Amino acid sequence: MQYTEAANLSVFSLIILLLIYFNVRQPRPRRLPQNHVFILIVFFSSLVVFFDILSVLSNGQPSTWSFFMNNAFNLLLLTLDTIPAMLWVTYVYLQIHQDMKYVRRLKPLFVILFILNATLCAISLFTGWVFYVDAANVFHRGPLYWANLGLCYSFILYGVAVAVNSSKNIEKELFWGLTVFMIPVTVGGLTQLVYSGGALTWAGLTISILTVYFNIQNKNLNTDYLTGLYNRRQLDYYILQKIKNSNASRSFSAILIDLDRFKYINDTFGHSVGDQVLQTAAFLIRKSVRTEDFVARYGGDEFCIVLDVNDVSLLEEVAARIRCNFEEFNHSNQEAYQISLSIGSGIYDYSLKQSYEEFLTYIDDLMYQDKARKQETRTCASVPAS
């Protein structure tokens, strides 16, 4: 492959990476640690590809300045190319375990290996161990070039191994997203071993990052990571679209659910049990509705269902089915707690031209009326007969 073609391919890869970077870099509320790491992966990948472009453009040029630049850019390229691979392992751990403690254990090893690789690359300016630029200003791989390459792919392979080892405990979409990452970058790297003047490794890396972006990152933006339901951001967008598309003959409905005494469960049994309760509630709600119905985590212990239903009796049937599934769970539950809920439901009235906030407030009021009735019932039951 000619150097100009390699530069063009790298430029194309850089453009895609920058588009991803500026998209995911936009301010978002409560960004998860793994999303921060993904941003860093894209940033350092873009930086590496940028230095690759500069090294290709300076390669073979006759001036002394080009000779200096060729050495400098290849030094930066081979020093920094391990960072996206190290960050990839971090990203995999955070996606699977949602805990920084796994990352902290690996951090000292990452730092040591990075320093060793950087030192080896710097020494190569004088020894040619990893790379060297000949008198004609042409880049060549040194005998230890494979150590740098092997280090990068070892991290990528290790990340895949972590995903495979946890395959039974994570969603299939997440598993395939984490494992498929290795294929494009590996194919690109192996191909470049044959066509040494090419930039196929970076094209493969870009495709791998695109795979993660579409299959994992986009889902993270719209999904509550604890329950797997849609998040508030996606709920807001979905209801606004439903309101926009409503008319006199076509409407929709929503059910708002609040878990009773959830703070008591959290304070008494701990936050890990509280998380388990939220996950169980999400499962029971999802089980109670159709696959095509929209279910989101509205807030801390609140959930919202949006349905293409404009019949009160059908809406009441769904609410009754939800209560029934929770009652069945409590009957068979062996834990020291029970999960109860309050429900507010209503059909969007197109004739009133309700705004999103007005409709949600209306359902929220109905839900709190249900909660108040149950509290009144409990209070009356506790008063002894005279």
C-alpha cells in the first residue's frame, strides 16, 4: 500500500473517531465511570492515529527536519498506542462489575508496563530495538517491535477473556459487544503485518470502537444500568413523541409506580438489598406487560410504563396484573421484607392539550392518592375496637 493511501485511510479513521469523541464528550448528567473511560479510549485512539498520519507524511522525505519529525512522531505513536488497549481492559471491568476496585488493582501494573514500553521506545532512537529510521528517512520495524505489538494485543485479549469468563452474568448484547471488539482490530493488525506501509490497524481499531459505540454506549445513554430499563432521559423523549403524535382518535396511557417504604428497606437491610429490590421490581413490572410496552425507571424507587392503550378497563387490567405479580412474589419470597407498591394510571386526554409535565403530574397525583388510601387503611386497622 502506498504511503499516500495509508495517510488517506488514517485520515478517514481520524474523522470517524473525532465524530464519536465530540458526540460522547457532550455534557451529560451523572455520566457513568465506564462512559468516562470510553471517552478516553476514543481520545487516545484519535491521538495515536493523528501521530500515525504525521509519521506517514514525513516518512521518506529528504529534509533533515522530516527525519527529525519521522523519529518523533513514531516515538509518540509507539509510546501511546498501549494506552487505548489498557483503557479497554478498564472499560470491560467497569461494564461487567460496575466497581472501581477492580481497576485500582490493575493500575500499578498498567503504569509499570507503560513506563517500560515508553523507555524501550525512547532507547530505540539510539539502538533501533523497537523501530529505526534509516539514512533515506524510511521507517523500519526493529527486532523488539513485536514486544510493543504483543503488549497491545495482550491487553485486548485479556479484556475479551474477562468478558468470556463473566458471560453467564451479563446480558448477551453486552457480551457480544465486548468480545466482537477484538475482531476488526486484530484483522487490521494481522493484515498490516503483510502490508507494512498501510494503516489497517487503525482502520480496524476504528471499526472496533464503532461497534462498541453503537452496541453498548448508545444503549448506556438510554438505559438505567441497575435495572436494565429505559432511563428518565429516554422516558421524557418517548412521552413527548407520544404527545406529539396523538390526535382525537389516537392516544396513549401511562402507569406510574412507586415502591412503598423503600427507604425503610434501604436503611434496615442495606443498599445492596435495596438494589436487589429495585431489580426485582423491574423484573416483575416487565413481566406484567407486553414486550412492546415501554418501561422506564422514572426516579429512585419509581417506575413508569407507557402503553398504546386508550381504554380505561384495559388500563385497569394491566395495573391489576402488576399488583397480582407483586403479591405472588411476596407470597413465595423467603426474605425478611416484602415489596409493595402504589400505582397511578391515566389516559392522555388529547382534548385538554396537556403538556408533558401536566400529564405526569396528573398521574403522579393519582399514585399518591393510592398511597394515601393504603396508609389510611393501615392506620384504621391499627386502632383497637372500642
